[in-house]
Amino acid sequence: MKIVVLEKQVPDSTEITVDKKTGALVRDGVPAITNPDDLAGLEAALEIKDKNPDTEVVVMTMGLPKAADMLKQGVAMGADKGVLLTDRVLGGSDTCATSIALAAALKKVGFDLVIAGRQAIDGDTAQVGPQTAERLGIPQVTYVDEIIDVNDETITVKKSLEDVEQIVKVKLPCVITTLSEMNTPRYMQCDNIVDLCKENKIETLTNADLGVDPNRVGFKGSPTSVKTTFTKDVSDKTETFTLSEQETADMIAKTLKEKQIITK
């Protein structure tokens, strides 16, 4: 079995600024970490490999060349190799354009199971995993907090929502997205770090390697954009309300209509 884990390098801070011209996050000078939900996905893949040694685990990301360091950490934890999608053409991709590039890379690399974190802590969209599954035309299960069973044909997982849990069995190949609470990621292993020093286990792919039309990725291929961002000031004069769910919904709808943000 071949498992590909999608990872994202995210800012290790909540103090993030946004470029007013492009609407993109400003990452310069901010320490980077592996997105927590993605680390849980990697640990889940490695646990499968622990039980089935023939399993191959690949970590994949799209980003700047420095994202290779994150992939090396994944290999040091136990993954077999890393794949980095990096190209100026890919810069500025929203979730839609990102999923196009990732799907093309997954087709090129090959897979039986794709694991992605539920969402990234910088964008909080929870869209890339599901969109990638749609691009590939395969099943998806989101909000997974436990892998119950997996074999060459199917995977059975527990999906955790706010007020209910579901047991879902799905045929492979498929995409699942994982919650950070599902496990505790292991540490990097000394033997794996030594192996990294001896052998380059990170493969780099450009957009030309993927064969994707440049107009479908990057800023050109991104149908969404940030119109404006701002921080809402809160003071002791801010009016607060204690309402039921229905009363809250009615009040929000009324306010949006009064501000002409919605018309119906």
C-alpha cells in the first residue's frame, strides 16, 4: 500500500499580517512549523506502516524551497520520501488552484490512500483535502479522529462531528482528513536522520513536471481573493447578548439585512 500524506508549512504565530495589495499572508520573518492536523495525518500513516511494513509513506507539500526542511522532518519521523511542489508559477494559489496542483502531483506519484489534515491553522478553510479528492474523482471522509481498520481494498474510520460520531467504511483509493486530537505524533529518529544525510530523499517537482496549464494555478488560476481584512476592536462598551440558537440566527440575519449585506 502507498500512502501519501499532504502537509503544509504554516506560520508558528497568531500575529500574522496580510499584504494589502495581494491579500496573501506575509510569512517573512515568522517561524514556520508543520500544520498540527497534518502531523496527526502523518502519525496515522506511520502507525499503519508499523503494522504493515510493506506500506510506503510519502509526505508531499506545495510551497517555497525551504518547505523541504519540513519534509525532511517527516522522513526523519519514518516516512520513506518527500515530494516538494515548488515553482514561481504556483505562488499565490488559493485552495482551488492548490488542489489542482496537488491532484496532478498525486497522479504522477501514485497512491492508494491520501491523508490530509482537516485544515491549516493559517487559512482555516478545510477545503484543500476535499477539493483534491474531487479533482481526483475519488471518495473522501473528513474529520477523521480514528482509523479503525485498513486493508488493500477498504478503510474504516471514525468521523467526529460536533454532536455525533460516525463509523464510515470506504473503498480505496480515497482521501481522508484528520484531526490533530486523534494521536500524538512521534519524535524524529536518529537512524532516519543519519539516512537523510547519506541519501537525498526529497524529490522536487515543478509545474512543468506536473503538466498543469499555468493559467489554472497561482494567482492567475485562483478564483477567490481577499477584498479586505481588519481587526474588530472590542471594549467594555461593546454590546453583548445572551440568546438561544434560534434568536442568535434571527438577530444575525436581521443585522445583515439592515446593513444590506444580504437582501433575502
